[in-house]
Amino acid sequence: MKFLFTLTALSLAALGANAADFPVKDKIITIVVPFSAGGPTDRVARDLAEALRKPLGGVSVVVDNAAGAGGSIGANKVAKAAPDGYTVLLHHIGMSTMPTLVRNIPFKVESDFEYLGMINDVPMTLIAKPSMPANNFKELTAWLGQNKGKVNLGNAGIGSASHLCGLLFQNALQNEMTTVPYKGTAPAMTDLIGGQIDLMCDQTTNTSTQIEAKKVKAFAVTTSKRLSTPALKDLPTLDESGLKNFQVTIWHGLYAPKGTPADVTTKLNDALKAALKDPEFIKKQEGLGAVVVTDKRMEPAEHKKFVAAEIAKWSPVIKAAGVYAE
Ligand code: ASP
């Protein structure tokens, strides 16, 4: 695999794919999303693809949904891609929780990627099927207690954000549920709306429109404070609902394969920083409850430091809760 990878890089050089020319106008930049189309990570990627086009000189930026295995298939695809800047990964908190939640991932988060900067922070929400009889968090916990062993909890596969949140939720309630894995929370949302599954914890970038349209029932947010987004402002936090210190915030970052030339990663980072200041992008993200990064985490070195800090933060929590998967 390594040999092939080097060959790809060499043949690109032979074809004259010079880092100084990056990005070549008639080439396409692909953002790999490790979850299904129409879900929250995909939503961030599609908005970002649009915002990146101008700062990258009008080049086409497309999204490739390489979904499955809780986000590790897409991440692995980019880890093994040609390091030429034309394939990048948009991933979330899974980059820091997957190494503990899933023990055998086929890539190394710390050493297989060039970090390009962070994008946003996104709260999660606890939502249920529309026919859920409970109308508030207290009634929900009572219903979950009465239905022990019968509750289906959807997620985007082992290692995903919804997996992490669902595991922490089951652990906090000491109530084991049947988890139903999907390739992303877009198909899980369809089944939740249809009543095939009972419950899900997912990013507001997927849930706020469905909550507003009353297609699902919402019970709480996972942040330490209530949100100001109109559709979500009446939701209590899990902490105030009795699950003390329950706090999960999802963040997204951009990555290139290790070995991507520095002048290419600098151009990608510059374009990302321009996109993060694009009023249209900010407006779309804020409307979905996401907060676009304005701090130093938009710099690659700080992004890398943040991911390392998140690994250090989550690893003991996951281990202490005993919620990791084989
Ligand atoms: N929200 C998903 C997760 O739980 C991912 C997705 O479908 O975007 O990780």
C-alpha cells in the first residue's frame, strides 16, 4: 500500500502537478465526508464546499460520502489518498474518540494526516420518535425505565458522535438499550421520524429543522447552557434535567493526507479561514445551532493541539464508563 501511495505521489510530480500551481483550475477538490449524504457532517461539508470555492480561485469543490464503520472508512480513505491537496477529509469529534471507542482503526489520527484547521462547534440534542408518549425529560426517563430492554437507540455506527452520546446517556441512566447502527444519522433520522427506532442523540445541524417542523420530539441539549437558536431555545440542558455534568459538543475539522506539501496545506488553510469569515456560511451554520470557529483553532497547529487535548479528555471518560467497543 505504501509503495502504491508513493507511486501516486511520484506520478503526480511527473505529470507536473506542481504545488505552486495548486489548485489547478480544471481539477476538482474532493471533501470526503465519512457519513451519509443529507446528515449533519454532510451538511457542514456542503456549506463549506460552497464557501471554499471563491477563496480557492473558483475551483470545483465536491463532497464524496464515504460512509460506514462509524466514520473510519472515510477517514481511512483520506489517510491513504494521494497527498496532493485534492482530497481532504471533513470529520468530527470521532477523530478524538474513535481511537478509544474503537480499538482497531486502520489509521493513526496523530500521524496520518496534515491538520488544516477547525470549522465549527455543534451541540447535540436528545430526540425521539414523534409517537413517543413522554412530553418532557422526566416523563422520558420514566418511559425508558418502564420499557427496559425494548428501547431502540439509533446511531451512525460504532465510533460516531451519536454512538458516543448514546453510550454516555445509557451509562448515566444505567439503562441498556438496543443500538441500531446506520451509515450516518440522515438514514437514522428517516427511521426515527417513521417510528422504526425510538431515540437518538444527534447534532443540531441535523435535528433543528426536524424539531422545528415537529417531525420529532426533542427533550434536551447536551451543552452546559441552553441554546439561543430559535428552534432550540426552550430545550433544557441534560445537566439541569438531572444528568449532572453530561456535556458533549461536536466539533468539525479539515484534514489532508500526511505528506501533502506545506505550500498546499497553507493555501487550503488560508481558504478555510476565508470561508469561516464568509457571512453566508456563518448565517447558514448559526441557523442550525452551530458556532463557526473564530479562535486560534482555525490554525493547523492549534487544531492538532485541540484534537490531542480532546483525546486526553475523552479517553478516560470512555474507559471509566466502560463504553468502548471491541
Ligand atoms: N451525526 C453523525 C454521528 O453521529 C454523523 C453524520 O451522519 O453526519 O457521528
